[in-house]
Amino acid sequence: MSEKRHYLFKSCVLGAYYPKVEECLRIVFDRLGIRYFDDPNQSSCTGHGYHSGIYPFKSTLEVNRRNFSLARDAGCDDIVTSCATSYATLKEVKNFLGDSIEVFHGSDVIHKNRDRIRGRLEHSLEGVRLVTHHGCHYAKIFYKDVKVGAPEHPMLLDEIAASLGAEVLEYKERGLCCGMGFRHLLLDQEYCKKIAERKLTSMKKVKPDLILVHCPGCLLTLDYFQAILEKETGVEFKIPVMHYAELTALLLGASPTEIGAAAHHTKIDRLIERIKG
Amino acid sequence: MAIGQESLSEVFEDPRIEEIGLRRCLQCGRCTGSCPATYVFSEFSPRTIVLEILEGRMDDLLKGDLIWACGQCYTCHLRCPRGNSPATVILVLRELALIHGYATDKVKEIAERCGRSMWERGVNFYEEGARELPVEAVADLQEALKKGEYDSFLKRIGADLS
């Protein structure tokens, strides 16, 4: 990972649905003194469209050749994404273009700095029991690059959560997709509901206070579909879901307004009150 | 040439296929056994999709709904003992289905909706007040998109960006 400034790669899902969560990686980096470049000219990597099958490979290559060039013009040797699909899409493009730029996920940076974060915490997750869900596009596509835990059992978020003071719980469907399914979220959503239900049901069995996710798409799916599933099946979930950058920013002292707590479909207010004491 | 045969050679010409073990598939079914989409849509099987390609039956695949059932979680890609990647193969098939006009109207509709958002604002999704690219950057992005033949792709699927 470069010691120079990182090229901060913004997510289109966060930008559209949780714009304040997008700010959280900046909040964390600012508090830790990690240098980054936030480029207004960076476009979407097209990853959501690409994995929906509605965006051609060749166009994806050219769009990201442009993004790589913007990063290099800004003097950055690496890109840090807030999204697991951006992470995988940029890595795939980098390999096909033979580009030397390095690609990291925001959680890699937070994990690397977890001891420094622990020293600056304004709140702790002491007494909070949580489950983690790692993005499939982080753990399963470039599986040889999973350095913490194993591709079938990544531990990156678990180690981050433990260093923040939480108790991390295992659950049976840990490796299952969140249910977002790309083209499924955009169209009929049957896949989203069935898979999210299976995932949330497995999580609920271990009674977590929080679901910690890795990716904007997983945040959206596990957050948004809880109320819909409750209406359709009568089963109540009401488990708060938070993105890793959002939780870290909160613990470093960011306010609920700063992290955009109000954008969540499944309320996170009570959990925040509990954490803030 | 029978319908689909041209597409069959296009599958093997795609640079993504060179990177994976499509021809090494031994039909063990580990992909289908691991697949969340098979759990939801019992008629969907990544193993069968790979078999159809290896046996040269492209027609039904491109015209049907099955290639659109995959949720792109890549569990098949992770677990395949032969380095094949059914999830990647499916992306190649989806692209061909759209280019050759076989995709359903619903799929064309989302391709057009997301395409418009990307072409005009540089993001896959846009909600009122959300981040979008500055005007000068959009012009620059459109040059990159043209280089990637995105404008001709949109034209082929009948997307009207005017």
C-alpha cells in the first residue's frame, strides 16, 4: 500500500442512496491523517451495470482506463474503493490492461490502521454483539488476494470489529451472498428477497445487535429488504446494518447526522444511542 | 450457419474466456451445488449452461431467461476445481444476448436506464441531489465511452439517448 496519497474511489450506490456513508471513509482518513485525493471527475467503474450484464466489457475497460489515468495524474499509485464491486471491477480491468496501479478496498486501509484507530476511539463497541458479511466481490473473485482469514471465511471485518471492542458471532450462512444480485435488484427482486431472507434468518438465530457489511450493495440489500420481508412473511428482523466506514467514523466521534443515520431503512438510532452512552 | 453458431465462436474469442478453464470443465456440478440462484430458480444450473456451450447449443441460452438468473456472487468461480468461472461465462453470454437482440425488453430497459445515467452523469445510479460528474468531465468520459464502443452498443440495443 502506497505511503503517498490514495485515489479515493467513490461508489455509485452510496452516492445515490447513502451519500453521507460515502463521506465516512473521508472522515476516518482525515482523523487518522491518511492522505487521499477526492476527484470530482472520477466516474463510476460501471461495476454494477457490468455485473448486471448490461454493460459491455470493452466499455468497462475504457471507462476505467480513464479513471486510472486520472489517478495517475493526481500522483496516486493506488486506488482505494469503498465498494467491493468497484474493488473487483478495477482489479479485473487492471489485469487486462496490464496497468501497474494497485487497487485496495477501504477496509484493507482500516484493518492496517486498526491499532491507531483503537487509540483514538471516542466510543467503543464493548458489549455489542455483531455478525459480519464480507462482499462476495471482495472475497470470491480475486480470492488469492484475501490475506486475512480465507476466501471461504474472510476475517477482515471480524478483526476490525474485534479491535473496536465488539463480540463477533459466527452464523451458518456466513458465506452466502446478501441477495443483491445486480440485475435482480434492478428488475424483479425475487432473488433479492429469497436470498436476503435466508441470510437474515441465519443471522437472526445468533441474536446480533448489528450486521457489519463490506459493500454498499450489501448495505442496501440487507437494510432495505428487512421491512419488505417483514410485511410479506410476518417475520420481524429489525437488525441494524452498517457499512464498515460508517461504523468506524461513528466510533471516532462523528455524529449520527455526519454518518447519515437517517438514510437507513432499518433504524440504527437505538444502537447509536447505546454506543454513544 | 445455424443461429447461435456465430455466437459460439464469439464466446471463445472473448478475452475473458482465455483466462478461465471453460474447456476444462468436468461437469462435477460443484458450481450448481453452491449456487444461490439455483436455490431461488430451480431450473437454473451453471453446470448445464457450461455444458450447453461445450456442446455448441447457444441458441436457447441466448434467447432464454436462464442466463439472467445468475446473481453474480462468484461462488462458482471460487469453488471450481478446474479454474472455470461460470459467472464470467454468463457475463459473456449476457453481452452477446443484448448485442444480437435476444435479450428481453425488461433487460433492454435497464440497459437503457443505466446507460443513460452513465452517459449523461458518469454514474450507474442517480437520485435527486446525488453526486454526478461536472459537465467538462462528462464530455471527457463520453470520449472514453466511445473508445469502448459504448455508443454503438446502445444503438444496437435500440436505446434512444436523445
